[in-house]
Amino acid sequence: MSSQHSFDLWQHLAACRGPSQEIFFPPGRLERRSEKRSREQRAKEICRSCAVQQDCLSYALAIREQHGIWGGLTENERRDLLNRDDGRVATVTSVRR
């Protein structure tokens, strides 16, 4: 099975699909700090209930995704995780907050 096909499978099961998907990425306008925190918290709540959270996070870490909430972590949290783990991909259970 190709990696693209594998990605497609878990992506279709993601809890973030649908009308609320815009909260996972910053808007195209300047965002106040309080708005950003609120948006990120809402996105993380959706991630916590997602059946494919680990797949999502693993994918984002593997491709070094630089934008948005993936697998329940912000871009800064993912970068910190990669730096802390010397580039090794961690599982969701080891990074749950």
C-alpha cells in the first residue's frame, strides 16, 4: 500500500473533517493572542476525540508540517517534540497533554 493511499484512509476518518476544519489553521488575517489560544483549544478538543489522532500526528511529524494543529499539537509543540526527541517520531500517548 502506498503512503499516499495510507494517508487517504486515515484522513477520511479524521474528526476535523467538515465545517469546523478552519479552526485547525490560522486565519488569513492578523489574529489576537486570545483568539489564537481559543481557536487552538477548540481544535485540540476535537483532536482528543479523534480515532486517528496518532496517525495524524505521526504524519505531521514525518513530513515536518509547519502549519496548523495536527494530532492535537500546534506547530510549536511539534517542533519542540522533534527537537526533544532528536528527530524521532513519538506516539500520541507520549505527548498527550
